[in-house]
Amino acid sequence: MSEVVLSARGMTKAFPGTLALNEVDFDVHAGAVNVLIGENGAGKSTLMKILAGVEQPTLGTMTMAGETVSFGSIRDAGKHGIGIVFQELNLCPNLSVTENIFLGRDITRAGFHIDRAAQRARAAELIGRLEHDIDPDALVGDLMIGEQQIVEIAKALAEDARILIMDEPTSALSASEVEVLFKVIGELKRSGVAIIYISHRLEELIRIGDYFTVLRDGKLAATAPRADVTIPWIIEKMLGAGEVVAKRPPAIAAGAAILTVDNLSLPGRGHGLALDDVSVSFRTGEITAIYGLLGAGRTELFESLYGLRRNAKGSVRLDGAELGGHSITSRMKAGLLLVPEDRQRDGLLQNLSVGGNLGIASLRRFTKFFSISKAEEAPLLKQVIDQLRIKTAGPDAPITSLSGGNQQKVVIGKSLLTEPRVLLLDEPSRGIDIGAKAEVFSTMRDLADQGLCVVYTTSDLKETHAVADRILVMAYGRITADLRADEATDEALVRASTYKLEQSAA
Amino acid sequence: MSAATVSAKSGANGNQSALLLVLKLRTFIALIAVTLFFALMAPNFVSVANAIIISKHVAINAILAIGMTYVILTGGIDLSVGSIVGLTGMVAGGLLAHGLQLPMLGIIIYPNVLEVICIALLVGTAIGAINGLLVTKLGVAPFIATLGTLYVARGAALLLSGGSTFSNLVGKEELGNQGYPIIGSGNVLGIPVSVLILIVLALVAAYVAQRTPFGRKVYAVGGNERAAALSGVRVDRIKIAVYMISGFCAAVVGLIVSSQLVASHPASGETFELNAIAAAVLGGTSLSGGRGLIGGTIIGAFVIGVLSDGLVMMGVSEFWQMVIKGLVIIAAVVLDQLQRRLAANSRQG
């Protein structure tokens, strides 16, 4: 057993009406990956926030090197050598990569003159250590989410943290970026850094975890070193029992092509093409997964289909009718709907209630004489809340009172209320737990069985097989494989996702 | 052992939720407090006549603030309303006093009062539409766009008369344009017409904000513009519409003010925009958009109105009045922040 750098005992956090954490003990081992697992709402985030000084415990003590410590703020925790990479990115989009990394602790000369050259060099070095070639002068707002995550990690590394908390660091990363991150984690471990790692991806945890702590309903469910841990063990401790995601056979055979894309191209940022002459069609009653690495063009494809990319060229037809030049609203009316990837930024209206969020895209359905009919709205909201099993006090509860997974379900529920015919889901499982994921996938199957055309993207190989009937692989703006799910092997998918690399290597 | 401590903690949370309620109702409580204070301090403050006078003063600011609240709810701001008050008053006054002059045809058309009202309202709404187009289609920041129209509209108002006043707007029997002063000075069942206009506009505005798809979309645009757009809300249309509403409300005030004075002065309405913003903010509208109620704005306007009139009746100097008004606005925003922090704490879990 390696040295314990931080030991938390009896951590309890009470909120009105609930105990988010109930007497949880947690040890952080130096030079090891300390995994924290649990369903959404199990208390992981609360525990993590307490360790990082974002929140203060109601009860409980923390000791470091024999001394009792308490963190009044995130800065306080930072002084004790605790750094954190948040799941929701905390970067200023209007500043450059370098400026973000050194935000609040600039390298200065004479105490006030910012030494830009030194900062830039250090930023480049940190990013180089993460095996990336992001320009240190690029604006963070111009980067893709995965790249922003790398910047966030570089920012935490810049503090020379002894304890580094990572909240779902891989949720936005592609397979190859995850490998890079794991290499970095290995390096940090060797230099004695304790890593607290939170993720929903079990196979990842099994790969890199050294000590496992499972939380359930705010209580400590189990704790064990790697040697005693298996995936079934984790699932059992998390849920009590159960299956990850059960694949159901489709109830109906795929029907006619409903969405047809011909020669769709989109100029990329700076140089090259984000979409390179894509032609494909999607059928009713069929679930299609689009697998690919970060920057492969999946999000760009969805956004072009949805009318968000004005400079996209090519033809998109829904049921034979050309959609080119149409607004988002008219595409929605035609039955095409996009569930965006970044729900905080693109999906949620933080100032409205759960019901307000669910109904905003389909107000027409319950409008009578220019006003919203509560009598017509209520049953529809109840139906979708029940259907997706959204855990909420009711449609009038503020959206911010929901956990991340339930917020994601609200974004999906909003789309369902519009009665779409083609549903595009961009990374629908990002940042949600196994239980919620299973429900989301099972909902997708139900929708396809009702004759919808469902298309989703994923960076997770496991998820490509979870529900899809057909798997497309994208790489460098092109579709490099189009396979039936039962014929698709992981090897074939990975090979197709790096198609261009192989070509240029040959 | 820990269970007892935890329940003690939730007892403290009971107090907290009471505090939260007080903070939520703070504008209303402030209105009652201010009224009680002046009832005790200022002689003759509590009387029907005085209530009517205060309501007439409040109506002007409150009507502007209704339009302003819509704009602020989308995350925008409208600085041009004061100038629109001036310009629409001048348009109405000019039409009543000198008619619509068409030199190339050599005729002068005298529209009747109803037509004058419609033209003035159209002018106000059109300037609002220009604000909206500048903000959406040309991407000018709302502050700058409406600052520009503030100057343009004020300049236009001055140009209409060369800087002088159109006075004695009573109309002439032979021209068929009499009756204009009724808007500002008339009464129905003892209630001033301007106050009736306020009541109708406030009810309609509150209903539209809370119970119609348009209102829901206004809140959505202010809460998260991108998410609203992805949900099929036509963000540009909503924004143009709120500036048009604001321009319309300003035109209504322009008519009321010039009718009350039976004259239109090109400088009328100066700094009105600031009072309207103050009323909205006092009433709990968030300048970052997405949060606020018409009812709150109306109460906010009444707090300001009662405060100014009460201080006048107490004989407090105009300079001190400004200081006090400023402090009240700052206090309102500080309390608003406090309420949001408490509310956020009490629902985490």
C-alpha cells in the first residue's frame, strides 16, 4: 500500500431535504490513481467539490500529513497542492490558450510585468507533454471541446499539484486522445502525484485505477484495491445489481430511406475540408451510430444537416424534399431534430423550469388562442418525464436542481416533444451514468421501433455496439466505413477511424 | 450523533427559507415601507388626490419600463426610449398644430386625433424595429445601437420644429382634430386615462410574458440564446419584436406627456430611459436577461414614484432626492444578488 496523502473521515454534506454525503471515508494514495465511482447523484461530485475546496463539509475531518486541514476556497486547496480539472470546462473563451493556463498566476517580472515569452514557452511545453500541437496563441473559444479539455489539464499541471482531481476527463476525448491522457497520468503517478479520477467509463477505470471507491446514495458502498476489482463487481456495488446496456433486437425492419445526403462538403477552420463530399442516407426504424475520433467531422455533419453551417455545400433531402437554405425552424417542422452535444451551452435554458425547458421547442402543440394552455401542456410534460424517467420534483422545479444525467434527459425529452421523424443525437451519453445511459439507449430503441430514424455519434467503441443497427465511421471529414452492426468488429472500426493516417504512412 | 447535528442544520435552513421569502418580496415590502414612512412624515400624503397624482407620475415611467423589461429579458437594453418619447410627442404635436404639409401638392392634411395617435404609435414602433434590425441583422450591440437611435431620434425631434415648442394642442373645431388633451388629463370613473392605459398595458404585457409562446420564447432567448435557436426559436424575430414593443410603449408615453402639457417640447423625455431601467432593475429584472416579471417592474416603478413624490412633499431638496434614489437602486441590486446566492445554496443537493 502506498502512502496516504489525504485522508477524509466521516464526510457529511447536508442540503435542505437531502444528505448528499453521509459519513463517507476516503483515502487518497500518493502515486496512484484513486478512482471514485457512482451513479449520478451518488455524491461523487459533492465529495470532489469538498476536496477541492469548492464546498465545505457539514461534518467530517480531513487530514494531510497528520494535520487536520480544511479548505475555505479553491485557492486554499490549491495551496495544499490540490488541483482540479472540472467536467464542465472552466475556461475563458475570449483569452488565448497561454492566457488561460496562467490565469490568476501569471509569470511576471518585477511583480507586475507579464513575461509573455516565458509563459508562452511554458504553455507550449505543457501542451507538448500532453502530445498535442495546439497553438498556445489560439483563442480557446476557437478550439474543439476535446482540445479545450487538454488545455484544462495543462492548466492543472501548471500548478505542480500533488493531488490532481479529474472529473470525467475523457468524456469529450476520442480513443487516441484518451491514450495520450493515460500516458500523462502514468507519468504523473511515477512522479508521486495522487490522482483522483472520476469517470463513468468502466473499462477505462479498470485499466488505470489503483484504488477504487464506490459511492451509492451518498454513502460509501465499497472500497478495494485494483487486484480485488472487476467490472461486474463495480456494477454490483454501484447499482446493487444489473446489466450495463442490454441490446434489444429491432422490432421492425428498417424501412425506406428518409434522410438523404448527397455530396455534402464544408470548409474546415483554416485549411482543408471539415466535410469532404459526404453522401449517405438514413432509413426509418434504423439506429445508426457514427463513430470517429475528435475532429473527424461528426459534429460538423450534424450541424450541417440541421442548418447551422451556412457555408455547407451539397444536397440534404428529407423525404425527397430539399432542405438546403431552410432555417432551423423549418427543418424542425419537417421533422429533423438535433440533440446537441454540449448541453450546458446549447441545450439548457438555465432560467426556466424543467417544464419550460421541455416545452420550448414544441410550444405550438399546446397553444390555444395565442396562449399556452396549462391543461394541454401538463399531460405532455408528465408523459415525457415518465417516459424518460427524469428524476425531478415536477415540471415546475428549476432545471438547475437536476443532476447532469437528468438534465441530459430533459434535452432529449425536449426533442421528443416535437415529434421528430429523424433524430440526430450528438454524443448522447456524454457525462451520464450507466443507469441513465441504459435508459437513453433504450429510449432510442423504442423511438426507432416506432418508425423514427435515429442517428447518434459516439467516441466510445462499446457504445457503437450498444444499440446501433448500422455503424458508420468517419475520419477526416469522410465516411470511411459503413457496416452492419453484427459485422462490425472493433478492429475494423478503429482501422477505419484512422483511415487517412494509414494511407499517408504507407 | 451526527443525525442530531444534521437536523439542527435543517432547522437553520427553515429560517433561511423565511429570509428567502422576504428577499423575494423585497420590492413589495419596500413599497409598503416607503408608503408608510411618508404617511407618517409628510402631511396630506395619504389622500385620494395625492394617490391619483402619484399614479399619473408613475404611469409615465411604468409604461416605458414595461417595454424596457421585455428588451432586458432578452438580454438587451433600449436607451432610445426617452428620445422616442420626445420625437413621437413632436410628431403628434406637429400634426395637430400644423397638419401634414405636402408642398409639392400644395395641400395640408389635418388628420383627426385618432389618426394622429396611430401615426405617432407607428413612428415609435418603427424606431423600435430599426433598433431590432440593427441589433439582429447588423449585429450591433444593443447598448450602442440604441445609443445611436437616442441621438438620431432626439435630433429629429428638434429638427421638426427647429427647436421650438408646438403649443396649445387643443385642435380646432373646423379641422376636426379636437380632444387631444383627454389622453393626458381625462378621467374615466375618476381614474385618469393615463393610469387606465397603464393598467391595460401592464395586464396584457404580464399575460403575454407568462402565458403565451411569445413570452416563453423571450425568456428562452434571454436564458440561453444558442439553446433557444437550436430549439427552433427564431431568435432574431423575438429580438426585433421586443424592441418594437419598447418603441410602442415609448410612443404611448410621448402621447401622454404632450397631451398632459397640451404642448410638445423637443427635449421632453430626456433621461426617461434611465428611470425605466431603474424601475425594471428595482423590480428584480436581471440585466443579463432571462429573469424578471412585469409585475415586479410595475412595483419597482411605484417605489421610485412614491419615493420622489414623497420626498418632494417632505420638502427634501432635489439633489438629495437623486442621492436617495441612487442608493435605493444599489440596495435593490445587492439584495437581488443575496437572494440568488441563498436560493442557489438552498437547492443544491
